[in-house]
Amino acid sequence: MPIIDIRPVQNEQELEDMFDQRWLVLRSPLGMERGSERDNHENGACHIIAATGDRTIIGSGRLRELSPKLGSISYIAVLPEFQNQGIGTKLMEKLIAQAKENNFTTLRLMSRINAVKFYKNLGFVEQDNPFNHLGIPHIFMELKTAVETASIQTKPTSAG
């Protein structure tokens, strides 16, 4: 396997190449048009890619803020010929680390049902009930990245 660099998108060309890769993996198989791989939350989001030595983007994912303590991971996509080689896990680990840097205490994602085990292995827990999105069964999943500490009151002990 070639050396894979997991890192944020560095320029506009990489961002466009990432959108192409995302479309190839997530939308083209559904017969959806180019442009359907984007939404209104791309600007300001953190885009992480998996790139080979020749800068070919083979994997990608996105992290964005939903509220000051809640982040959303979406569009996790690895080209089929590179799946089941740990690249998706490395992308997720990088996104989770970034979420912690952003002080998100909870991460949420919408998983296709066939990917639930992958996310469970990373610590995500299923929320609510499955639903259809783009004609595919999905379920929301959540990960607590930090435990919010409450101040603990202790009673003084008496020496006896």
C-alpha cells in the first residue's frame, strides 16, 4: 500500500478534487448528479483528506460545528479500491482529534446502516431509530469526546 497522508485540505484545487472524490464514492453510485455531494455547510467546515504520495485524494471527511460543544462529522468516503485498509479509521481519528481541539464534547453523525459497525468500533453509539435518507437506511450516532466535569462537593471528615 502506498504511503497515505491524512491531513486538512490545503488549497482550492484540493478542495475541488476532494468534492470529486466524495461524489465518486457517495453520490455517483446512487445515480445522483455532480453538485449533490455539496451542501450549504462547506464553508467554515474542516475538511480532512487521505492523499497518496502523488497527491491523489483517496479518502475524505468533514467536521463542522453545530453548537459550541457539539460537532458533526459527515461525508466519510474512501475510494472502493482503498476500503478495508484502515484509511477510514485514520480519517475518523483525525476528525475526532480535531473535534477535541475545537472543544466539542459530543460528536454526531448520520451513518448508513451498513457502516454502523465501523462507527461503533470507534466508540459511537446509535441514537433514535433508523430512517431513510437518499433512499438508503441511516441512523444517527453519537460519541462523547469528553466528560463535562461538575464540581463535586465533599464533606470534611472529622478526626476522631
